[in-house]
Amino acid sequence: MQNKRVYVKSEAGRGWADTASNDPLEMAATIQPCCFPGFLQSWKITVEKYLQPFQLSPETLQEVSARLRKDLLRGLGKHSHHKAPVKMLPTFVRATPDGTEKGDFLALDLGGTNFRVLHVRVEEEAQKVLKMDSQICAIPQEMMLGTGEQLFDHIATCLGDFLESHNLKGQTLPLGFTFSFPCEQLEIDKSILIRWTKGFNCSGVEGKDVVQLLKEAIHRRGDYHIGSVAMVNDTVGTMMSCGYKDQSCEIGMIIGTGTNACYMEEIKNVKRIEGEDGRMCINTEWGGFGDDGCLDDILTEFDVEVDKTSINPGVHIFEKMISGMYLGEIVRLVLVKMTKDKLLFKGQISEALGTRGLFETKFISEIEDGLENAKKILTELGLDWSLVDASVVRLVCDTISSRSAYLCAAALATLVNRIRNNRKLGHLKTTVGVDGTVYRKHPTFSSKLQKAVRLLAPQCDITFLVSEDGSGKGAAMVTAVAQRPAHQSRLLEESDGEDNEEEEEEEGQ
Ligand code: BGC
């Protein structure tokens, strides 16, 4: 048997060791970041005090995964759903692509700082989803916090300009609308915004049907028409766009400005949906995990501060530990504290370091990518750094991005384990479609996540497929699949009462 390098912790200290063990927990020890390069050894004790709360042991990650497993059940329950922090929203997507889809579609993609309009062609013969044209429209900060009417008028204007400049105004094309916020979807074209996330907070939209708001804005202009509309979360778009290439893609995951995942669940387990047969894609909205306090024991003082100063305090706690909107700020707060304690930058906080939001998440990727980048960024932030400072900053970035990757791995492990149990399989082979800047751009995030999920879900063999233009092409794909004949599903009325969760408890977990 071949030896592997594992990271071990013992009373004597921590370090890498060679072992031939196949014990998942022992191997799982490798998912701890190896933090201290030789010349930083003397700093170890001082620095560890700040970083240790971010280092989650394999046992803790397994515990996080188990807690999420319970929350998935609460979200799926007919009675427990309305109090569940992980919303488990039915998407009315009942099938992944089967390769027969075709046609021309429009796609709108709203969810980050930019809004995009796309013209997409799905070609059956070539088994391809082609992006014919696309256009980006910036959404100014004021608009993200303005009225809903202003936002939807802006969207309708961007779409109108696009149709005009691409000679599409005379056609009535079906439209896939990727709207990447938690929505209670009543039908494929009826979707009520539960709440804004990721820095958006437009008035008059929460509680309303966003498809209706879009149609009204288009109607106010009156100069073009659109065909049938399919509403899509970006996770669903990502799963569907990868699903055209790989038909075993049954999970979509986003780790970008926000984080979330969707997966194919057995309809009989979705107690809020009428019917027993087949599967439906569930938008988990796992960003809300922890909103009931169940992750309080692993939150650091920095997470608490990030939440407190966000525009939506108390909600999307898991997202705030993981996603691009928040990681930079967590790092900044740690660096500020270390500097105040005279451990960094000769105790001098520059104006940029002292300002909320100015340490961008992309700096984390760049800093971890190389010491030279770290020096450059620290200089640009107006800091008087030493070589040790630059190395400690890299360590801080590594620790916080690693925690994010491991937490995502724990959550993804919950989903794949659930799918495996649902199907009563000893071993599951599946594909996850992934997108998001953190996953794509960070130098080691994807490999850490993949390694950790393998250890946390050893009976699952997962292929990760990075989605190209998932939100846009996937929305077209959902629209195409929605046109296939399928039996209708209906959301049941909510009521108070008890769900028989016992019944659903899975074996072997
Ligand atoms: C939203 C999700 C979305 C995710 C990734 C979260 O803030 O609630 O709906 O999928 O961000 O964009």
C-alpha cells in the first residue's frame, strides 16, 4: 500500500506525516491548512490566536454537514418549511436536458453587479448551446438600493436596446430570466421574491412576482414583445447548462458574490408539492443556513461584525462566511485587529485598510497567488509592510479562503450524500455544474473543495464541471425543457403541524 502525506495534530504539535491509512477521518486531517512555513515558526503562537477560530476540524465539518442535513428536511417539510432557514425552494424544473432541445431564446441574467442580456441558440444536431450575442449593462449602486420600478425599467430598457441593435425587435422569442435571489416559485413563470441578498435592496419588490414586474416594465415601454417566460435561479441555470453536455449533472453550485446550490430531489420528499412521481430541482438557498443560530458556535467575532455591518443583518449567515461579497471584508477585519495589536505594519493602519469594503475579495486570490502580488497590493493599500507582514497576510488570506472552501465542501457533501441515500445506492457517481468568481478565480479554492468533499462523502464520485455562461445558456435550456410536455406540479397550501421527519431520516449517516 502506498504512503500518503497527511497533516496530523497531536499534543506534540501539528505537521505533515506519511501514512498508509485509509481511514477517512485520519485522511480528513489533510484538509486542515498547513499554516506555518519555516521562517514564520516563531510567529506561530502569536498568529495562531487570531487564525485558530477559522480552522475547522474534520469532525466539525462533519457536524456542519449533519446539521445541514437536518435543515434540508425542515425546508422540504410541509409544516416545518415556513420556519426553516434553508428554504429548499421548488423550481418547477422537473427534468434535466435530454439533448433534444432546440430553438432561439432570449436570456436575462440579474444577480451580481452587472445585468446581462443574451441571445442564445440551442442546436439539437450539434448538441450545442450557442451564445449568439450578449450585452452587459451595469447596475449603478443607487439603483441597487432604489425603487423596484426603477430597476425593472432599467432592465426593460437594456433588453429593448439589445433587441433593437440585434434586429430582434420584430420577433417574439421565449425568455429565460435568471434572477439569482431567493424566490418562492409558484409556477415556472410566477416567482415571488422572498428577500434581497448580495447588496441589493430595492423597495417594493419583496413579496411580489418578479416576472410580473418585468412584464409590467416591458408593457410600460410598449415597443416590443416577449414570448413565454421561465424564471431561473443561477444555480439551476448552471446545472442545466452543464446538463446539456453531461446528462448526469444533477447539482448546480455557485460560489461567487453569493453562494447557493440546487439539486434533483425526489418529488415524494418535497412535501409541499403535490405528486409522488419523478424528481424536481430544488433551489436549496443554503446561504440562509445558520440564520436560526445553529452555526453560532463556529462564527468568529469577525463574522459577527461582517453580519452586523451588512445591509441585511441576521440573514444569509452561511453565505457571509463563504462568498465573494464578504471574504475580503473578513480578511480586512482580521488584519485591522492584528495591526491594532501591533503585530503588523508597525501598528499603523492605512486609510484604505481602515475603510470598510476596500479590501476586495479578488485581492485574496491575487495575494495567495504569489508573494510579489501581496507586496504590490499592500503597497497600493498604503501600508508600510515588511516581508514577515506580507507572509502573515498571505496566511490570513489562505486561512479564510480555506475555511470557505471547506464549508462549501461540507454543504456539498450533504447534498451528494442525500442523493445517494434517496436512491439507496452504495455508491453514487454524479456531476456538479459550478460557477462563480471565487471558485473560478482563486488559485487553490477548487482543489481544496474537491479534496475535502471526497473525504466527507467517500461513497460519492463527483465530477466538477465549470459552467460556461451558465446563467444565460442555462436559462435558455430551462425555457426549452419547460416547453417539453411534462406533468404539472402544484404547490400545496402551507399549514402548521408536525412533519414526520423520522420517516425521512436517512440510513447510514
Ligand atoms: C442568492 C441565491 C443565489 C446565490 C448565488 C444568493 O445570495 O440568495 O439565490 O443563487 O446568491 O448567486
